[in-house]
Amino acid sequence: MNKLTFGEFREKMWEFNEENGVTVKGKGPTIYGVVVMTADSFSKPYTEVERSYRCSNQNKAFIANQCSNSIFADCLDGTDFGVRLDWYIPTDWKVDYCYFEEE
């Protein structure tokens, strides 16, 4: 696993979309990555899996010329779906690291 900062992760998502002509959400190829939050982002202890959220390049935050910065993600533990990461980062949650899923 290649650990990235959130900035590096976001840049690679943008690059992928630009290289593959993704200009509209839901069109074109899809890649997935995981954003892992720091343990101290929460008031109680959570495992790394419980702090990990899977998202795709198909979010408006990663597509040029969109009128939104939305990033919808699902927790890897299967408890939270469609969490708006852009609402929590960086005000409440801090990103520990990110990685792309292997194909």
C-alpha cells in the first residue's frame, strides 16, 4: 500500500479524471481509494477500519469545473454510507493517510 497525504490523493484523483476525460459525475472509468482518519479525530476509540472511508473519483470534488466540493464515502466497517467527507475534513476530522485500492 502506497500511503499518500490527502493533498496527494486529491491531486491523483484530479489527474486520473483529466487523463480519462471524466468531466461529469457518473461518466467514464472509476477508481477507488480510502481516506483514513486519525484516532484523535474522534471522542471515543475506533479501529483503523472504523476510521477508514472508501470513495471514488466520481465525486464532484475531483472533477474539474463542478459547482460542488462534495466527497461521498462509505466506512469500510459497513456502518456508515454516503458520509460527506468534505463536511468533516478539515474542521472536525484529520486525515491520517490515504491510499488507492489495488485492482
